[in-house]
Amino acid sequence: MQRKDYVQMDATSMAHAIKQRHYSPEEILEQCQEAVESMDPRINALYYKAFEEARNQIREGIDLEAPFAGVPILMKDAGGTVKRFPYSGGSRLMEGCICRKDTGLTRKLRKAGFIFVGTTRTPECCFTNTTESILHGATRNPWNTRYSPGGSSGGSAAAVASRMVPVAHGSDGGGSIREPASCCGVVGLKPSRFRVTGYPGSDDSLSGLCASFALTRSVRDAKTLLHEIGGMDAGYYGTQPSLAEAPDTGEKLRIAVLKQSPLGNLIEEPECLEKLEHAVRLLGQWGHYVEEAYPQVDPGIHWARAVIQSTYIVRELEEAAAMTGREISSRYVEDMILEVYRRGKEVKGEEFVKALEINNRISRSIGQFMENYDLILCPTIGRLPPEIGQIDANVHPDWDYETWTHEKSKYTHFTNLFNATGQPSISIPLFQSRTGLPIGIELSGRIGEDATVLCVAEQLEAMMPWSGRMPEITETYIQNGKPKEKHKI
């Protein structure tokens, strides 16, 4: 198997090649390991490399009839635990912990045929929009290593963008799948709330704000994967029925386009606005009706999210401290996360309930808005990827909590709304900037109508295919296996 054959395949084509005996799972794994060993030193995407465990998984036998039989996958070092794999959550407080069991999500991925080859880096407690931490250092964007791959699933996005693996697990509590997907030029789907559950181990992350899924190279990979790992979970308090049928490809849909965020934040990067207008024209060519329209959103959305997230940080850190015997202090926890912890400790029960009520009001308001529209179109982040260190509080000792929150919130204006509502939302890598950096476009649908989102994403993928785009680091790997040290603007 040649390097170029491995890096050009998405998960669907890779599984097909294995089923047809064109390549064995062992050959695929060998190429995966070579790609990781050659490119990851520059990107710093992986936390744990598990190639020996992967070989054992293959030796124990895999079901070649499974949809993703023999396909390598990376799990994010947060949420999607694999039995006997190390786990840190990006924090020195948890460094060295070993997972005692698979989550339900991991078991579903295993049943789908995936081979677990390691875990990807994440910022501490998944609490910022880049993948930088004291424990792990900076994960870099394969398209230009001066830039971040986004966060918090930045390690997963960078690994998929560089073609080290065709798919990687991610989680999204405010944009943490979709923002890295936009920064790295891959597909990032946040499914509808309750569509994918993770019992045991990650049953109700952030009171419904967070959803687990994956970063993929193609929409078809995301669609097949959602069919495999989505569905009802016995005893869970919230359920989604089986995926509804996608609309007929000839059906004309009504789509609202956001040229600024519903709270008034403008698209400050001209190229991102230009590309959004291009996406509007593409949808019009398909026959869809697109008009500028804005839902009403309670401005308390940011306060509510901060209350919920900080409270969960308290639980996460205190459970970790009890398990490791380490203290919750600057010796083991970054200063800004410590501040989040302190604020979370001060949250009163009635404040937490109020935060949930604000999100419920937002969900009802958007639900009414979506009675007139099938989809919402907007930029994923409306900006180009941040540079390494740009919003990393660890390199800005003069920043206070409010400054840090303001700077990183610039990258969530168009994503966190759909965490509050639980709607399905996908970032697709339709465009690139003049300097070659990816620009993602976001499509969001009615809650439960993931199939419609995926259908229109496939339509756009057919009109503006991205599968042939490849970072220079990957092209160099194909040629000689040793990427050149180069930072380009």
C-alpha cells in the first residue's frame, strides 16, 4: 500500500477497500502509524499512541461486515474513554489516569468496526477555543503551523485534516467540533441533542449543551457514522427517534442566512463574508430559497452557558482530585481554569435553574423561528483560525477572566446558539482563504432533522468538492515521509 493511497481515502472508501481485500487491516494500520510518526511531531495532535493495542484488536478479530471494519480512529482525550488507555482531559490534575472501562459510545464505535489507534490532545477541561495547554503544549494547524486547529477538539481535527486518520472522535459544548472543523478544513457534525449518548461515563455532559460525535473527511462518513452510533438508549431521560428520511434531492427548502450573529456580532473577516455569499449563490443554484432573517435570542445565553460550564468544571476537578489525591491548585490546574472553578463553586442552585430556563426559552424561540425555515446558514466562526498563542491565557499573564472570555468568545458567535437549542449543526469545508487557510460554512436544522442537514451538506459538497485539497505537510509526506520545517503566512 502506498502513502498516497492511504491519505486519499475517507473512512467509507477505506472500509470498502478492506472488505474487497484490496488492503488488509494490518496494512492500513501500518500506513496509519507511519503517517502519525512522520507528521505528528510537527502537529502535536496525539496524546497517546496505541498501535500495539490496535494490533491486538485486529488479532482478536474484527467483523469485516461492520460498516467501518478495519478503519483507524482516534478518540479525544475527553469523554470518549477506551479501556486501559491513559486519560488526562488536558489537565495535570488528571495526568496518568487509566481508563477502567469503555464508554457506551466507545463500544458502539468498536461494534462499527473501528480500530482504536490512540487519543488526541485537548485544552484543559475542553474550556477554550484552541488546543493549547500547559500539559500538552500547542497543537498546530496542518495547513499552516503558525495557526491553531481550533478547540477543543483541535487534536482530532488536525489529525483528520493531515490525513493521519480518516475520522476522529470529538465533543461539542459550544462549537468544539464545528470550530476545529472550520479551522482545519474537515467535516464537523454536532448531532441533535440525545441523538448520540455515551453511557456509561458521559451520560449528560453540560446538561444537554454538549454532544459527542466526530470529525470526518466527507459528509457520507458523517451520515453513515450517525446511523451506526445514534439511536435510543434504554433508561436515558431524553431520546431521539430513528433518523428521519432525508428530503428528496429535488425538494426546495427555505433557508435563513445569518450575515451577523443574532446578537449583532458582525462578520469581521471580509473573506468569510464573501464565502458566505458564495454559499448563498450555490444554494440558489440548487433551487433553494435563501433569505436573510434572524431569530430572537435571549442575550442571557452567554451567562447561562458560563454558569452551567463552570458548575460542571467543579464536578470534574473535584472528582479528579479525589481519584488522584492531587490538590486543586496552580500546581496542577491552569490559572484561568482555577478561576472558572472558583466561580463555579459560588453558583447557587437557583442560578443554575435560571440558566437552564434561559436555554429553554431560547430553544422555544428558535423552534418558532424554524417553523418558517428548514435550515439556517451562517459562517461557522466568521474568522480565520487564530494564531498559536493568540487566545491562550497561559501566555497572557496580564489578562483577567473577563478579557480572556471576551477574546475567546469571538470564535463562538455562530456556534453556541445551537448548543443551547440542541439543534443539529454541521460545519463543512467549502472554501479556503487567499492564503490557503480553511473557511467553514455552518448549516443547522430543526431539532431531530439531522438528515436534512446532511442532505444539503452533501449537495454543497457535490458542487464544491474538497476531497482533493491536501495540506502541504501531507503532500510532502506522500513524497518522502518527512515533512519540511516551514511556517508560511
